Amino acid sequence: MRDRLNFLFLNLGHFFDHFFILVIATVVLALGPQWGLAYDELIPYATPCFVMFGLGAIPSGWLADKWSREGMMLVFFLGIGAASILAGFAETPLELGACLLLVGVFASIYHPVGIAMVVHGRQKTGMPLAVNGVFGNLGVASAALVAGFLVDAAGWQAAFILPGVVSIALGLAYAVLLWNGRHARAAALASGAAARKAAVGSMGVDRATLIRISAIVFLTTALGSMIFQCMTFALPKIFDERLAGFATTPSEVGWWAFVVFAAAAFAQLVVGYLVDRHSARTIFLLVAGLQAPLFVVAMNLAGVPALVTALGFMLLVFGQIPINDVLIARISKSEWRSRAFAGRLIVSFGISATAIPLISFVYGAWGFATLFAIMAALSAAVCLVVGFLPRRGAVLSQQPAAAE
């Protein structure tokens, strides 16, 4: 029961991690007119959040490996909630940007720490990562829906403050779980210490192949993260413009964004199931190869066709996420896995931090059709890079014995 509760908290953490960094994407639809700023003028103030989301991953992973993964998760729940509440009291764009920077600092904790905890001790990691990924992407979806509803019902401040209170309450509940399980956890750590020290690398591949797979993982992470961040951040505004016939308020825009994100989130379950049973290379090529055509089709669509096409490319964008995490889990040992995830994540969120300036520049100069064209080019590049993965091998076809 304790393990199940711990897994639930890890999943809720993933939900709130993505939720908090994307609240601003919907809030700006109402906040811009109030502060007299255009969309492309206001969204750059969210950039510090995404920069710290990436830069903070390395120290977060190091602290988790050296100190306590559970302790870092507790800091995450309490810290990100407090930072979000502060954002609700911002009175200028600079104050909002500073508060969002703090949100990014605490948000950086989850991925290197939480994902390492999800895969710890597991032999097959595809489905646990997929379930965890669904929660994360439901956080993406709910940010648009909940923020839109709260903005319409109680003002933009409520979109930051109320979720912050909920996160702090979850942190306190997680502290109780950790306190009650402290003796069992200490015994488990002591019994597993010798096994971890004696563990040999779990990858089952030679050094050259390991370097090759790692390079491909990091490169596809960079390209895929740019696509993911651009689409998750810009989609509410895209819907605001292209679904004008039936989405005219922040809550309506948020609702349609939620429908697309929530439906797309479950693509990870399908991909997680497949990579546990088939070649990761084959699944990766399939998922990446279908994205570019859909982005091209979406360039000039509006109304229902735009909604359906958005659902299609978001299914593929979300479905791609667990594949890189599975590969990292398979080639890393437990004692440095948080840092391995942190390395991938600093690339992921470091690159994705440039998504906000990119959206601002492209939207201001040419509009969203050009942004879709750029996304199509990046998707084609991902597919090309994935083609260099080895065609066979234990890491690609099945989960090797866990080095725990």
C-alpha cells in the first residue's frame, strides 16, 4: 500500500509539474489586455521559468542522488505551491517574471527525481513511465482548462493562488507518508546498498553503442522538446484564433485545449505498452515519421479541421515522450540515474526555454502558419536521427535486468 501511495504521489507530482509552468499560457489571454500588452510582448516574461526548468535539473538530480530523492520531492510540492501563490500577487510584468522564475526552479526538481523514483527497482519500465507520463500530460491539459475557468470566474490571480494552495496541501500529506514509512524505507535502503555497489552496467551493450544511443537520445530530446514546448504553450492562442466560431472566452479556449491534450496524453499508454514488447527503434520511427505531414496540413486550417488535425499531431508529440525515458532507464544504473535523467532534462528544458522567444518572434512576424512549418521541419529531423539507432539489441528490444 505504501508503494502504491508513493507511486500516486509521484504521478500527482508530474501532473502539477507541467500544470504550474503552463498556467501562464492561458492567463496571458486575459492578463495582456489588462496590462496593455500584446500577446507577443507579454509571453517573453515566462522565459525565465522555462530556463530554470532546464538549468535546475542538474543540481536537483545531484542533490537527490547525494541526499534524498524523497526529500527533494517534498521540497518540490511545497516550493512550487508557494512560488505559484506569489505569482498571483504580482503587479507588474517584471514581478510576474521573477515569480515564474521561482516556479521554474522548483519545477526543475520533478523530472530528474520523480522519474528516477518511478523506474527504481522495476524490470519493465515502459508502462510505469507511460502511466506517469499520462499524469504529466493531463497536467498540461488541465492547465489550460483550470486556468481558463478560474480566470473567467475569479480573475487571473486565482489561477495561480488556488492551485498553489492545493500543492502545499499535497506536500504536507506526502510528508506524513514519508514520516510513517521512514523505518521501512531505511531498512530497504540498507538491504539494497550492497546490491547497488556490486551492480554492473545494465545496458548490455559495448561502449561505442552506448555512446551512439546516448547521443541520439540527447539529440532527439532537444528537437522533440522544442516541438512539445511550442505546441503546448501556443495551442491556447492557436485555438483562440482558429476556433473563433466556437471558442470565444478563456474558459472555452481552455476547454478545447484540455480535450486535445487529455486525449493525446493517453497515447503514452499505447507507446509504453509497445516499447515493452517491440523494438524501440521501430516505434520511435513510426511516431516521429507521422508528425511532419500533420504539421504541414495544419498550416492554414481553421475551425473543426484545425481541431481534428491538432488532436492528431498532439497524439504523436505526446506519444514520443516515454521512448527517450525508457532508453535512459535501460542504459543507466540506479546510483546515477537521477543525474542521467537530469542530463537529458537540462538539454530538454534548456532547448525548450527558447520556444517562448521563438513563438513570440514567429507569431509577431508571420503568424502560426510559419510556426507549423518550423515544427514540420523539426519533426522530419527527429525521424532522420532516429534512423541511426541500432536495428537490434537488448536495449532497443526489451528491458535488461535491472541494476538495482
